Amino acid sequence: MPVLTIDNEGYLGFIFIPSIGIKLPVMCEWSYDALKKTPCLFAGSIYGRNAVIAAHNYSSHFGGLIRLSQGDQVSFFDTAGNEFKYTVSLCEILQPTAIAELVRGDFELSLFTCTVGGQSRYTVRCTLEQVVCHTG
């Protein structure tokens, strides 16, 4: 995927979740320091249709994921302007040790954040519905 570098940080694009008012850049590599700033790619790839994006449960980040439900829309825009349109298919709570289950690749996009108190991970699974390609 094309990466845009700003202030020595690499970004893949941005995530847009209209129903919870989220429009945030997504860094191409996760770290604990990066997660303090914005969502990060945790595993997989948007182009590989197995992306897992993590963010803190701050209200300005993924704190509102808990309000999503099946059928809600999520979009990812890459740095070339292509839009990947997803529909929420499943919301689930996973244990912090369930890494294999988190990244299993059954869905084209997974979003996750810690629950309040950090005891579990709230995970939103999304199905790719459409790709709108940038035509210059």
C-alpha cells in the first residue's frame, strides 16, 4: 500500500465511521506510542482484505465502537484516494490473549479497542461491499 510520511510517521490513509463521528488517520505500523496519537494497522492489509486496525478507547478514537451495530457503514480511504466501503457484520468481545482469533482473516476489516478497564477487546468485524477507485 502507498504510505504518506508526515513528521517521520507513515500513514496508510484514514478511517471514516459516520455513525459515531470518526474520521481519523491510520498509521501503517502500530506501537504503544503511536496508539496514543491515532489508530494503527495491527495486522494484515487493506489490499489483502484482512486488515486489523487498533485504537485506544478514547472518545476521540475507538471509544464509540461499542455503539456500532450490524449494518453500519465504515470506509477506509487510502493515500491514493481509493475508498473501501465496508458494512459491519459482527461485534464481539475477545480476551486479550485471543490474538489468533483477532487476526484470523475471516473478515476483510476488523477494528478493535480495549473495553473500559482493559479486561477485554471490543472487536468490530466488517465485510467489504465496494471499492471506489481513484481515477486521477
